[in-house]
Amino acid sequence: MFRRAWPFLLAAVLALQACGTPDHTRVAATSAGTPDCPDTGFDCDLEKRFAQVETYTSTRPGTIGIVVRDRKTGATWRNSHASDLVWTASTIKLAMVVDLLRRDRDHELTLTDDDRDLIKKMLHSSDDAAADDLWKRYSGPDHTAFNKAFPTYGMTDLKPQEGYADTFPYWGFQKCTTNDLDRLMSYVLTDLPKDDRTPLLEAMRTVGEEQQWGVWGAGPAAQPGNKDGWSEEDTGWVMNTVGFAGPDERYTLAIMNDLHHQGGYQEGRDTDTEIARLLFNNKF
């Protein structure tokens, strides 16, 4: 929230009531606003879309964490569930790819042609067997190499979960927050060297049919790319998506949908896709 001088306090309150709730955080505003269009760093069109998303998600099953970032202005919009710990499902594969590329670049390991083929499979079809192979090869003798690196890429809330696999930690049993996925996507777009970033973004833009939902719902004009994650856990289905949309990947979007046995795969998939559609369809 923004703190304003007393003469403008009433206008700020009215603006927040018109375009959001106190659960939402917006940062990095750049100019003076008006009651109809508050100074949040987002344009008025997106502010209206945020309100539409709030109305829509209030009718959907489970809990839904959302973070939207405008990379041009630095503004960030997040809802009240953005800090909830949720099973990562396969979204963590994006962090694995980032770490493998970084270690190869720093000469800590040398990725083989077979390794790179496994990376492509993880990104394109979210191949679990490929993730298993890469985890076995490069998680180290105590299986912690990836987890030690993940906070470097913004996943500071990430927590591996014990008691679900013989190997601990294991990529398939971890929890993180929507804020983690937002920071991870920002790392990819800001800190990953171009030689690694360009093919990674292309892979995210050309995912297989099984991942053409979530951020994909922004529509072809937005040139979206995403990495999705879906799994049925002991708490019910989780349906997660993280990616980007807009010219020069201007906007990032992360969604973690924990269904809590209130819905299933299709409900979660539809929810994530509709959020992206409400935010970005016909905007570009």
C-alpha cells in the first residue's frame, strides 16, 4: 500500500475501494493518480481486469494465489493467497532447468546432448521421467544440490516435503508460494544470460498440448509462454501455472490453485486459463 500525505488520504482510500482490496499489494507507482485511476504503476485497463479476476475467483473452488508483474514499470499485484505454501507440482522443473543451465555456464557440470534432450522434454511435455533422470544425475550424493540453489533464483519460501519418497529432497514433493514462482520467472527474464534465456523462452512458447492452459489463456496475440504443474496430492488437486505475456515479455503471471478436494483437474485448469484470459486477452 502507498502512504500519502493527509490531503490525499481520502482519494487514495476511494481509489483502492474502486480498483482492489486491501489484500492486494501494488508497488512501484510512477506518477500521480486519480480516484478513477489510482497511481499503482498499472494502467486503468488492468486495474479493471484485476477487479474482474477477483470477482471470478470468488466463485471458484479451492484457494488461488495470483501474482502479476509489470516488468516495464516494476508494479506488482498479488492477492491474499500469494504467500500460501502449495505443492509445486511440475512448475519446479523450470527452476531445475535454470539451475542446470547456470551450472553448465559456470563449468560446475557439462550438460550432454542427452541431458539437453531431457531438458527439452521437461519443458515441452512436463516429462516426469526426464525430471527423475536429471535429479538423479545432478542432485548430488545427498540430493540437496538443486534445493541449495533454488533460493538464488527467488524461491526463498520453497520447502521440500519429507515422507513422500525414498529420496529426500525430491523434485516431485516440494511446496512453494506463488511469490516464489513470480520471483523465479523474473529471474529467468532479467538475470538469465541471453544465450540461455532465448531458447528457454522459445520452449515455453511452444509447449505441448498438455500445457496449453493457464498463462496460455492470454491468447496468441500476447505471445504467451508458460510452465504448468498439475498433480493430485493428499490435499486434492493442485493446478499451477507460471509464465509471461505481452510484447518483450512485459507481464509475468504466476498462479497456484490448491483445490482442497473442492474440485478436480478440469476445474483447476479452467480457473487458471480464465484468469489469464481476463487479464490479457485482447489487450495487445
